[in-house]
Amino acid sequence: MTRRFLSHEKFAALVAALLATNTRVIAPVRAKDDPAQFDYLPIQKFRDAEFGARLPRRSAKEYFLPATEVLLHYKQTKAGVEIREVPTEAPPQVILGATPCDVAGLEVVDKVMGWDYCDELWFGRRQATTIVSFLCNMMDATCFCTAVGLAPDSFRGSDVLLVPVAGGYLAHVITSKGEALLQGYVVEADAAALADAEAAQNEARQAVEHHLPAIPAEFPGWLAANFDNPVWKTIALRCHGCGACAAVCPTCHCFDIVDEHESVDSGVRRRNWDSCQTSLFTLHASGHNPRQSQSERFRQRIQHKFSIYPSRFGEILCTGCGRCSRSCPGGMDLPKLLGELMTLANPGPEARNP
Amino acid sequence: MNIYQPHLMRIREITDETVDTRTLKLEFQDSGVAEQFCFSAGQFGEYSVFGEGESTFCIASPPTRTGYIECSFKASGKVTQAMRRLAVGDTVGFRGPYGNHFPIEEMKEHSVVFIAGGIGLAPVRCAILNVLDLRDQFKDVTIVYGARSVGDLVYKRELEEWAQRSDLKLCLAVDPGGETPDWKGLVARIPTAVEQTVTTTEDTFAIICGPPIMIKFTLPVLVKLGFPGERIFTTLENRMKCGLGKCGRCNIGPTYVCKDGPVFTAAQMRELPQEF
Amino acid sequence: MSELNDLARKLLSECTVKVVIGYEEGSRGVRPAFITDPEQACKLVFDTRCVQNLAAYLNPRRKQITQLGKPAIVVKGCDARAVAGLIREQQITREGVVIIAMRCGGVLQRSETASELTSDTVSVRCAGCNDRDPKLFDHKLGELPPEPPVNPHRDEQIATLEKMTSAERWNFWTGELSRCIRCHACREACPMCFCVQCTADKTQPRWIDPSSTPPANRAWQTMRVLHQAGRCVDCLECERACPEHIPLGLLARHVANTMQRRFDYVASEDPSVAAPYGVFRPSDDEEFIR
């Protein structure tokens, strides 16, 4: 990892060069339906992007795991069935101005996507993508990245982290991919830029650290041991089981596989986003459903993210972005719930020694 | 080729086991794949009807018999209904083998008791045939198999072959009311049949599969007979899609049925949260 | 709001109900409350932030709630029409719920912060409201506030859509619905989508493909909104739930306008008034059948 300086002019030139080579460049863009909101969208011009304004409404995961994607094409013939493969190599793309919470999520999901069987579709896109993240100064009261071991200046999942300083950016060049991207555009960073960046990074961390305490190491074990705790019966009464939280989450990756006809004798097999919050997720063909009410389904969400995934992969399946809470139509608030569960797990000296 | 792409299989033979249960004998269309393909008893696959979808079944034939695999299924949902409409010569997709397997190696030099109910014989049959194909490497072999009625017994051809063998003890049972006038087997539920048939647990493994209610009432019998939890094996099923640990659907607590299972010991089952 | 808190405490301590479903302070505005302890009744609030239609929580499929016992529910007049719909369609009985109706002068379009109701901040659904003084209730609370300011935004959008040619409207909706990821959050949040098995989830036969593709998305959304014809109470929970911010309320409103024009029907607060889909009259408009 090296630190360099990238001026505003050079940054604009870099992006213009990428756009000229028809590399897809994805960046935060002001939403048409609501000018106060932002989405990660492909840009045609550098000016279309606005950096550091607001956390985009949805995560960047759709550029690696689309809401729907074709796994294969099939065609019935007189001789049987022909399969046409889909490419696993993806065209190059750059994600610009991603928040650390979004890109860290990619590295977290890499673990399950690479578990024994390599998901070539996911990794094809991962390999084809260079990620330039920005120091986050957009936190609101719902953010809690530091509680899950990340930070507004986390390097995880990123190739370059840009920190705004006078005249441009202090560029943390994290990977060789990042180095290749910035080659020719960056210069030595002077002491002032280094100091400014460090101060900005510290300030950002302090702005979010107090939102939720760090999840203790014992928490995954407590969750596993408290599978039958009565708290699950009441903690999610207001949850509709709508799955909006999973749609906007940077780490939710559960999917369904379906076949669809495109004509009488041909069609596709697709993989589609799915969510453990829906009532059909675990429904057997026999009609039996191991998770019969929203209490059990919400328990699964918490258990998967904060106990099961950590126990299998050593990673919390959450990056603290807070989108689940912001998007919930039923007023569920995950960081608040986590805080309540953590207090239940560790009531504090007063409760233990009344 | 990505991990979700199945091998193409051709249906070589169709056997109707019962009114609603069918067995397909499948062979790989690609001889290179056929040559390389190997699996262990207890593993499963994702079988597809193109245009309808995929369904999860165990591999019902043993690894000792090469050149084909078999699966047995009941036509219950969209995919299995479509599978039932296929004919010999039609194409089926297959992804696998997935999951863990029965401890065939560890069972060598020991005795085995196989217990199955209804279509639960399918995953167990794979292990039974595996053992019988290597018969002299195992001590005593006992099979207790039952169903609701005579009509519901599957693999009738094999049942007749096993009845002829002198190197295994076979007990067939149907539930009270399920017998026919010429039924020669037991009229009793599985737990009772097991009690009457299994005399020793010394140096013996138990493999059991069947409807959840059968397992629920038979496990205590096995425990009472003296089987330790580590020597009772069963296979679990759960709603699956990818079969290889990524789609997030089949977990029971931290255990993924497609990766840590589908074969589990009774001791492992006791540790699982009650969510299956 | 002590009138509401007192009533809730009384209903719970006298065991008239086992749970009061209402609103309480949340992290970003208010959130649904499920009060089972009379001592917690003081948590209930009612103000312009109370946008959410709570009737969805009366759905009999929600076992985690039904097992709490007989509910009381805090509703605005518009929400009460959803409760009436659930009673009309026999999902709940009239005796099975205690309805606490609140006189209402409008709610905010965005409920995160309390702010004054102006024509910019008021919810689009409050325009033309006839339910400020609710007609379906066991208890009616609050003073009748003045009429809310009118937020013309949605009616303007609808007028624009209605002026479009078919082709233009097709393009508009294909574009908007291209973002639909088939998460069905709209359905789960809707009080009137209570089917045990949704048509979109049927596999035998599969009426609508489950993937996010233009034809399937169009089929899903138009089917859902047509299934809501005469039933939808325009609460906009569908739009609030949609993670892709598709203006589903425009479709719902358009269908509701059509039902009003053709059948002179608005989803009624009276459970005994039959909805058009449940009734045939020889005078029904049939000009659309060609």
C-alpha cells in the first residue's frame, strides 16, 4: 500500500480517459425521482457523478450479483437438449466513489462465493472491476460501520481509497489493480496532504464510533446459544417480511434458481435475488415450513449475519451501512435491535450485581 | 462452464416403484464425464427438467455400479410432475455429487442395520447396495423396511432379491391395515419392527431414513437398544436450490444440509436447533 | 395524546384486548407499536408522522401477532377502510378487533421528522380526503383538525399520464418497471394482499415468471393492481416499501379513479357495502368488453 496525491484535474482526466475507452464507469448519481437521493449508476460524463454527497440508496452489489442473471441457455432439439454457456469473463468496469461499507461487503461475500465451489460469475465480475472508494463523511445516526469492525476509511474490498484534501485527493493505493489504474495520474503526496488526510480520516471515524459499540467477540456464540430465547417472539412484530432490507443490503446474497421459457422449445435458467424474510424461502413441496412465522424468519436474518456467517467464515455478514433500517417500511431498526440484543447478552454490572 | 451448469443425462430406464414413486436410470451423454464421474453413498444431486427447474434427490444407486446413476422421486411439485412426463431417451440435467456421505469405509469389518420407511429407502438403498456389492468386507447386515401399505413399498425388485439372500436378515413390515391377504411380512410400524428384529448393537452401525415421524419414534428404540448417537446415521432433507452452499436456503442454525450433510449422526442432530 | 394512552391502558388492564397496535417513537419518526402491558400504554403517540397504515398487521397469516390475542388497532379514517376491507373479505371479524379511530388532518409525505403540514410536505394521499372524521370505529378520539393542505404532485402526474398516448404510457411504465426486482415488498406491506398463496408464486401452472424481466414485471404489477381494484385504500404502503422507488401509487390511484368512474365505487369504510368484484349488477358498465 502506498500513498499518492491525485489532483482534481488528474482525476477528471482519468475518468474521461476511462469513458473514452468504453470502460463502464459506475458512480453515485443524483436520483431522477428524488433529487435528495443518490444511486450507483453508469455515467457518460464525469460531471454526472457527485461524490461525497449522500450514501446511495442501494448497495453496489447489483454490479456483481445482478437482481437476475442467466446461468445458461437451453434449447430442446430432436436429439435432446443443447446448452449454451454464458460467459464468465466480464467486461472491465470501474466503480468510482463507492463508500467503504459497500465495497467491504464485496470482500465479505467473496468468502461464501469461493467456499469449495468457485462462483465464476461473481468472481468474473470481481476480477473485471476496479474499485475506487471515497472516505465517507456522509454518516447519519443509522450508520454503524465501526461496530462491525469497519470504518469510514476502511480499505477492505477497495483498490484505491481517495481522501479529499486541498487541491484533490490523498490516494491510498491499496492493490496492484489500483496502482495500474492511477499510473501516470498520481504524484508524490506531500506532508500536508498526508496530515490532512489522517485528520479527515480520524474525524470521520469519531463521527460514527459512538453510534453502536463494537460487537463483542462473544456475541456470535451468545446468539447460537440463545436460539430459543423468548426475545425472538417479540423483536420483529412490526416486520412485514417484505425483503426490502435484503434488496438494499451490501452483503445479502441469497438467491433462487428458476427455469423460464422464452419460446416453446428454448429458455434460460436464471439466478434471482431471494430473501430469507419471505414466507416461501424454506417452504418444502410437502407444505412443511421450518420457519413458520416472521419471528423465526427474522431470527434467521440476525443469526445468519451475526452468528452463522462469522462461525463459518470469520466475517460478520454486515457492513453497518444502515440501509436496512432506512428502507424498512415497518420501522425495523437493525442497529438499535443489535444494541438491545447485545445488552441482553451482556446486561452490565448493575444488572449482574443488583 | 459455470458451477450451476448441469451435465446432460439421458434416461435409459424408467421403473414405477409405486403409484406415485418413479425411478429413473440415467447415463451421462458425455462419455468423458461418465468415465470420470464418481461419488459416495449418501450424496445427492440437483436433477433438472429443462424449462421446469431443478429438484434435489439423493443418488439412489451405489458407487460400486458404474455407467449410470439412479434417482427416485414422488411427483409432488412443478419439477417432479414434469419429470414424470419424461420418457426413455429424454434428457435430464444433473449437478453433483454434492454433500457428505455415509461412513461406508468406517463400517467395514462391522455390522450394519439399515432401517427405512416408505420412500426413505431411496437414500438408504444406495448404502445397502454399496455394502452388498462388497459383502465380505462387512459382518452382519440387517435390513428393516416398512411402508404404510404393500402398495407403498419401493424397490420391490430389490426386496425380492434381498429376501433370497442368506447373508442378510430382512424384515419387511407394513402398517396395520396396509397388509394384503398374501402378505408374508410383519404387520407393525417400524419402531416395533426394529425392536423385534435388531438383537444386538455390538460393533454395529445403524442407518435410518424415513418420514420425520418415523424417525422420531424409532430413534428412542435404537438408543434403548444401545446404539450410541455417533453410530446412528440418517439423512436430512431441507429445501435446497444451489446444493453447494451459496444460496443460503438450507441451513439449520450454522449447519448447511448441502455441505455438512445430508448425512448426519443422531448425536449431531441433537445439537441442531429445532428448525427443520 | 393522553386520551389515547388512557384508552389503551384501560383496554389492556380490563383485558378487553390483549394487544394495542398503534404508533410509538422510533429511530426515524414513529414506528408501529405492539403494546401488551398496560404500563407501556403511555408509549403510544398520534401525530402527523403517523403515515403507516397498520391494518396489514391484522392479516390472519401473521401468526406471531395473532398469537398475542385480540387486538385493538389505531387507525386514521383512510386506514379504517382497509380494516373494513379485511372484515368484508372475512379475514377478520368485526368483533375480533377493537377499532380506535383517530380524527386526522393529514400526514406527512416523509415521516422522519415532525414538521408542519404544507402543500409540499403533506402526503399526496391526503388530497381529497373524506375520512378526516372516521365512520368505522369502536372509539373515536382527537379533535377534528382543519382540512389538510393539498399536495397536487400526484394528481399532476396522473393527469400527465392520462394525456399520454398508449405508446407513451407503455414506454413510461416499461421504464419504471424495469427497476422492479420482483422482491414483492409491495405485496407484503399491503394490507389487502393477504392471499395465502399469491398468483405470482404459483408454480403449477406458472402464471407469471418470477424473474425481473420487462414482460414479467409488467404482468406482476398490473396483475397486482387489478387484484386491488375496488379494494385498495390508497395508503401507499406499496410505494413506501419498494426498494427501487417505483411510483406504484400512480398505478393504484389510476385503478381507484377508474373504479370510481365506472362503478361509482370507492373502497368503503362500511364492511357491509359490497365491493364491485363481489357483486354483479345488470347496470354495470361493460363497454370495455369488446
